[in-house]
Amino acid sequence: MEAEYNPHAIEKRWQQRWLEEKTFATGRGGEKYYLLEMFPYPSGKIHMGHVRNYSIGDVVARYQRMQGRDVLHPMGWDAFGMPAENAAIAHGVHPAAWTRRNIDEMRAQLRRMGFSYDWDRELATCDPDYYRWEQVFFLKMLEKGLVYKKKSQVNWCETCQTVLANEQVENGCCWRCGEETEGKDLEQWFFRITAYAEELLAGCDELKEGWPERVITMQKNWIGKSVGAEIDFPVEGRELKITVFTTRQDTLYGATFMSLAPDHPLAAELARGTGQEEAVAAFVDKMRRQERSDRDLAQLEKEGVFTGSYCLNPVTGRKMPIYLANFVLSGYGTGAVMAVPAHDQRDFEFARMYDLPIIVVIQPEGEERLDPATLTEAYTGEGVLVNSDRFDGCPNRKALDLIAAYLEEQGIGKKAITYRLRDWGVSRQRYWGAPIPIIYCDKCGVVPVPEKDLPVTLPEDVDLDGSGGSPLARVESFVKTTCPQCGAAARRETDTMDTFVESSWYYMRYACADYDQGPLEREAVDKWLPVDHYIGGIEHAILHLLYSRFFTRVLRDLGYIKFSEPFTRLLTQGMVIKDGAKMSKSKGNVVDPNALIEKYGADTARMFSLFASPPELDLEWNDQGVEGSFRFLSRLWRLVYALLPALNGVEAYNGSIAEVPAAYAGLRRKTHQTISRVRSDVEERMHFNTAISAVMELVNELKSYSCDQAREDEILAALLREAVETVILLLAPIVPHICEELWAEIGGSGELAYAPLPEVDPDSLIEDTVLVVVQINGKVRERLTVARDLDSEEVKKLALASSRVQKYTDGKTLRKVIVIPNKLVNIVV
RNA sequence: GCGAGGGUGGCGGAAUUGGCAGACGCACUAGACUUAGGAUCUAGCGGUAUAACCGUGGGGGUUCAAGUCCCCCCUCUCGCACCA
């Protein structure tokens, strides 16, 4: 054994060995455990976020193996996407070649980190053997009506030259490049995720145990369920009605006008012949232009225009002017809102702006009567109905149900539920993605590619010049085909699928990465799925995680799988930041993992990223902290080096604490306390930072023993052996290379990666004497060491007898003495 | 505006049930070893007027006892944002 810790040679040796011996392949027996981290986009270089994410995952994977589980821990590549295409445009490299090269580079880097993947299951989503199955899913979904094509206004990113799904637009900007998006009318393919809205929402309850509440809340809000009613308002003098959606049908009697979205289909129709045609057209036009420039809709003043038409309140018969209003969204509900200015702030502002009538229909109990004339804001609280005919006096909560039922009875409305969630637009006008398996025939129309003709492969020979439009549309050999139904000349769909489709099912494919008879091998998937523990960044709280939950349900309904929730437990780790900001090239605060590995080795990089903070918090990068982690590993190395002669050939202590001489009982106790702390920190809380500090304490304690001492005392040698083995075993999942090496040096038995974790001896945790704190009026004045479980009266006597205590009690009256066994005495004087 | 989560030494962070606030690490200080030290080891390290007092964003409360529970306020981060 070398005297100094030299990570590079060690790490290289063990990494090679793990690879050659396929140490981390599954099938060694034990209960299955599927641990997965979100797979990376192969940008070419791993970054600190990856190091952290995968270090956390690797600890869990290795820990579970040492717990006797059969662990599936795969890695692959989210390999389709725009950076490859942009690189092609900028540097003339083919996206396929660029991607392959990056994958090779990143795979090597991940190996250098010593992560325990089963590399035989590696997959890349740009591989036709992967995306061909996705095309199969597309066709089956089409058959089931879960895929459809429609022309609608979609989010267009000019920089990325493609359409984006709603989930991929943040504050009106592209999630990828940050450019503002614009509305564009395009014909697009959609996945009917809304068909699963209710189930996706209900499923959230199932996830409460294993998912962070934050993520569940975000998903729930995104789905955005509202329970209310749809109500029909007849248009005066025409055979037309306007249907609104409202959650406040209890305020129906107070509806005094109607607001429609500026792009409501009836807008022009309602204005016709009223003299308002021009005003309406001008307003609609203005709104359309404003859409792009003014994103801060919430700040915008209420604005609208009278259409010239009226509708009738179906319960009061009141004539209600119909307005177009800038705050009504066409995409939500029915795009029409009954306006109740007394009880809705937006309607109130609008009414004041255009001098529209306000009727109070809910009166807060026990308060002064609300007066429309003096109202300064809408009253949105609870109360009792007034001015509401037969419902007067009814509490408004109760009225919600009663009025909904009444509307149904009268045939003028019904209970209704609306979701905020929209269908998932999956068409992308880019090259580097999975082709959508559809053919357009002039005679037969939209024709799915027959399954036997799959995959529809991406043509290699493509001209990527960044000129816009779908690049595939310019590849004649790809576009030109024949109709599978009638044989006539036909064209292929030239859009590709959103890359989030690939990541919606890759975790299932790992169970059977080489299977070629279908997308999923039933037996393998039944065995391994769902994922027991999924680890990744919070940025996918909605996007990837929602799509995956949807896709899982689709595949279940297509008969491929039996489960509904893909990820039983989810850990969202925080960002890696430096100098108070997220690491980024533009800020110049990027730390390169490669440089770190070269300087300190992978174990140091792993250890620091686990030690600096608990996983769910942001991690502040600190170069000196890294140095500290390296120093600890060096200290550990030197400790084992120094004790080695006394440890070789010695069996770890295996007896009871009762037989340990008093002088060494503390060592035994510390060893087992450490096991206990590490186990609960890792198993229950996943707080590796405190687990590591517990081991550091044990190592600090071990420093006070010398090799010579141990050579003279068999029991001490056995205890030290036990302690050193414990340190190595507990740290093995965190810093595997150095631990493997030390394990080999001390002649540890068996393969470390599968060595059982040490068990706690409960007797060794118990101290014979305990420190009892003595407080006078809540302030610590004395510390007493007494026998454990000493009778409370005895403890009290001892406390009161202490000279230091007497100094405070002399001449005072004892009011009360509280004794907490084995902990504290509080004397109140 | 709504929702969620934070605020503890110079710094990252501990404190699992209300029971010694500051574990562990970094930085810092002193000493040892040394030709040398940005290596290593030992010791110290919340503040201050140091037998004492103060101290977990601020103020109040409950309690023998509060970082932890309750009320009010300030502040930061994240998410949603005219969703009818």
C-alpha cells in the first residue's frame, strides 16, 4: 500500500474492472429495485448538474445493492433535439455524427465518475431501433382517437423555427432559447392528453407519499380543474345563444352584461347590422396586434367594445349588453363570461370603465348592506343571496348546487367541469426528431404508414441551411412516396415529433433495451417497472413528468403495461450555483467536471457534491470545500495506512458490548452510532451530507488510536478492524473507488459492491452514563454525568446537591423542579 | 395578486419528538514539525463589557423550557398569474 492517496491510478483500475466484470449488471438475486436518474441530452460535456444528479442516484443504487437488492440502474441518451441541428447549420457537421461523437465523449466522462450503470442497457433515442416503436405508439394512438390533427393557433418560436407545446412556453417565451413566442395558425398533430385530465389529477393523490408536495401542486395547478356550470344565454332577436362557463352560478342573478374573448367566433356575427361593425373590427384587430407586444396582460387595463347586441339573463330576463373584453381568454371554458360586477373584480373594473349596472346578490352576514353605488371593489367573499328571487336568503355555498340543479331542471344549463390543461401539440418543424408516420394522398386523405413499413427512417442526406420550414420537406426522396391504400403518388408528413415524446417512455424501454419483437417485452417490464426511485431536476416538474404520466396511462390502455404511475418516488435535486448564480457560460462561473477529476479524482467530486448540502436544496459550489473533501479522503487513506499492520489477519469484533473493556466501549459505541445515523440519514431522509459528517466523526475518533496500541491488545485490534470496515462499507456508495482499494488492502471479504451493509447492534448504542443538563430557570448552570435511567428523585437530589447549583438556589424558594430522564433537570426558583 | 418553500456564526450547513443552538466541513488564529509551507499534526474559533450577559429576520404570546408551537410584520427564492 502506498503511503499517500493517489486517486488516479486507483480510479482507473476499478472502473476498468467494473466494466470488464459487468459488476453492475442485474440478476444477482434479491428484490428488484429500479433506480433511475433523468437521462441527459448529449451536449458533449457533462456539467456539474449532471455530476450532482448522477452522484445522488449512484449512492442510492450502490446502497440498495449492498442491501441485497437486484438493482436496475441504466443510462442512455435523450439524443434528438435542436442543438444537434443548430451545430449542423453552424459547422456543417451532420446531426447524427455530431450526436454520436458527443455520446461517446459523455459516456467516457460518466465512466470516469465511476457511476454504477448497467451499460448493456444503454439506449439512444435517435436510434431507429428506438424511435420505430414510438411510431408504432403513434399509430395505435391514432386508431384509438388519442392522436388527431387540427388547425389552431399555436405557439411559434421564430428563433427555433418551430412550434412549441403550451408546457414549453414560460411567460410567453420559449423554454429553450428564451425568445418571445408568437401565435400562429398551423395544422398540427395533437396528443389528447385532456382525455386523461381527471385521471392525471386523481393520480396525484397516489403520489403524495413519494413525490415532493411542490411538484404535485404544480401538476395540479397545471391541470387546473374548475367545477361549475355551463349556462346558456339567448341572444335577443336571433336564433343564437351564448354559452358561458362559470364557477359562480350562485351569482347568476347579478349578471348584468356579457364578455366575450376578442377572437370569439361570434364576434363579427353579433355586430352585424348594429352599427358597431367597424368598432368591433377595429378592436379585434388591435387585440391581435397587441398579443405579441404586451405580454403583461395582468397589468393591462380593462378594455372592451360593445358588439351592439344583447342577450338575456335566463333567470331574470334582464337585457345584457354583449361586449368583447381584452381579459377574456378564448382558450379557456367557452371563451364567454357572464359578468357579475358586484362579485368579480375584473367585471367590476370593466363595469366602472364602461358605466355598466352593478347588482349586489350576495350580502355578507352581519355586515352593513353592500351598496352598488359606493362599492370600491367587488365583494368575492361568502354570504347570503339577495335579489335572487327564490334563492333569497340561501347561503351562497349552498346556492352553488341548488342553482346548478335548477338550471338543469329548466334546461338552460348544466353542471360542468373545465380544465386548464390543453392537448399536447407534438408536431415540430425540424429535422432531428422522430418522423411522424403519416402519408398524405390526394384521394385517400390522411393515411397512416402501415406498421410493417416502419420505421419511417430519417433520411441522412439532408440540406440543413437554417432557411426555415421543415427541412424534411426539401428532401424529395423522403417526401415522395406512394399511398399505402391506393398506390397513387403521395407525400409524407414532414414534421417530426416533439422530443418529449421519446423521454415519455424511455424508462420502460430500459427493461428490455434489446428486444426486437415489439416496443416492450411484457415479462421484463412487469418485473422492473414502475421506477422505484426517480431523480432529476425540478425544471421538469410539469413538462417531462406530466407527459410521462400521460404516456404511461396511454400505454396501459393500449395493453402494453399494467401500471398507471411511472415513478413511485421522486427526488428533485436543487441547482448547482456558484457566486450566488446558476452556473452558466455567460456568467463565467462554470466549473468543469473534467478539470475537477484531473485535479482531485472522481471520488472527491462525488463526495463534495453530496456533502455540501442536502439533495433538494441548491448547492453552492466552493473550491475550498472541494479541497476539504479531498483532504478528508487523504486523511482516511493515511489512517488505514497507519493501522494496516494491526488490522491484517484480524477478525472484526463480533461480540457483545458487555465484553468490551470500559476504555474501549466508547469506540464500539461510536462505531454503531455511526452505522445507525448513516442508515437513517440515507434510508429515510436521503441526507447524504449528514451521513458523511457522521462518518467523519468516527474517523476523527479513530485518529486517537495507534497501531502499536492495537498490536498489544487483541480486543482493541478487533474493535479497530470493525470500525475501519464500517467506515469503508458506509462510504462505499459515496466514494466507491477509494473504498474498493482500501477494502482490498485490508483484505475485506467478497466484492465490496455487494458486501452487506453493517448492522446496528442496539446494545452498543446505549451509554451506561448520560450527561444530564441542570438548568436554573431555563439557563444551563451545571452538567452532571449520571448512570443511565437513574431514578428521577435521585437525579433531582444530585442536581440540588451540586455546589454550582447551590450558588443559585441559596436563600431562594424552590418553586418547581422538572426532571426529564436522561436529559435534563430544570429548577425554577 | 395567489400558492409553495426559505431566513441559524465570516461561509456551506447540523439540531429526527419543544429539552445543552452552532454537529461536520470551509475560512480564520496560535502552536508543533520544517530549508520552506498553499503539506501534515495539535489546539482555539457566535458576540461582548468574559465568575456574567446577549444571540436562530423583527415584534408579541404559550411553556419550567421555543430555532422548533401560536399571532402580527419584514424579507428572499420558486411556481402560477385576468382560468371566469
